Amino acid sequence: MLRVDVTKQLGEFSLQVAFTSDGRVTGLFGASGAGKTSLINMIAGLLKPDRGIIAIDGETLDDTAARLHIPAHRRRVGYVFQDARLFPHLDVGQNLDYGRRMNRLADDPAQRKRVTDLLDIGGLLDRRPGKLSGGERQRVALGRALLSKPRLLLLDEPLGSLDEGRKVEILPYLVRLRDEAGIPMVYVSHDAAELRQLATQIVMLQHGRVTSFGGVNVLTPAPPPG
């Protein structure tokens, strides 16, 4: 379960968001500038709230009243960015292993095989990121995040930089992650069709405020008056 109840002032922009989600995939939906990335950065620990609480499965990560802020590297939260952010000087196998080593986790060949099979990247292990397609790079970035054994996976518009063909290619892998990996996700997007396929709960943001919260039906446009 993810509990968020925070406020943050960013220049002239004010973010004030509260929700509790137990969904497998919580979709953060809104136009550019709605506050989605700022919110996900607070959940990751990269940005401190001015006021409020963030908790995962009953463990408090931020509590401004108690002056508590767990740093990002201790949150056990995986983060997949829009641009994959793989290390160009490392091959795919080394990129996949990076999160595990940074978190000082024991090598787990069985888990690595499960993840590479799930994402269909076993044949890419010796390649450098520069030799991969955009969709392949994102699948490797997902694998790297999963192998760090997170309790929550954050995805900030992971399909945003891909063309339609690549989006169609990678969406089934994200659905498999939802159904098979057993790790809850927070998924940022401004694409309603994407979230209809993937999300189980939706937080709609507009100008830094929650305007709707519920199942994917909240994405259905209201019928015109008349």
C-alpha cells in the first residue's frame, strides 16, 4: 500500500496531493506541468516534501512533522526514466547487474534468468546500449530496476520517447510485469490509452491537485451535456 499526503512549493507552482493506493499499478495521469514528475521524485526520495507523509506498506519514508526523510538509496524503490539512462560503457549484462551491486545484494542467477526471460533480453547481454533499439533499452532499464529487488517500481513516462511501433512492442512487457513480477508500480503518463491497458488505479492530477481517484473508469470522458 502506498500512502501519499504531501505539499510542495516549486517556484510559483504549488503541489498538494493526498491519496492511498493498494493497486498493482497506480497511474499518475495529467497533462505536462500537472506535477506528476515532482510527485514521483518525492516518492523516490529525490525531492523532499515541504509538509506531509509518504509511506509504503506501513513504513514511513517521509514525515515532516517528525523530521524524518529516508534517503533515496535506502528506500528500496526502483526508478525507470523516460530515457532509460543506461551506462554506455557497460554491456547489457553489466548494466543489469548495476542495481544489485549498488544495493549490495547477493548474486541471484535464478532471479536474473527470471527477469531476462520475462523481458526477453537474454540475447542482448553482450551488447552495448548504443547497439540497442529504444524499446530494447527500456526493457534493459526495467530489468536493471527489477534486479535491485525493489518493493515499489516507479516509471516516469517510460514510453514517452518511443515511436508508436516501439510503444506497441513494449506495452505487453509492462503488462507481464504487472501480472507476473509481483512488484507494485507507480506509472506516470499523459496517455489515457496506455493507462487503460496497464493501470489498476488512477490518480488524476491537474495544476498540482488531485481531481479524480479511482479505477480506470475515471479516464472515461464525461458525456457532453444535452
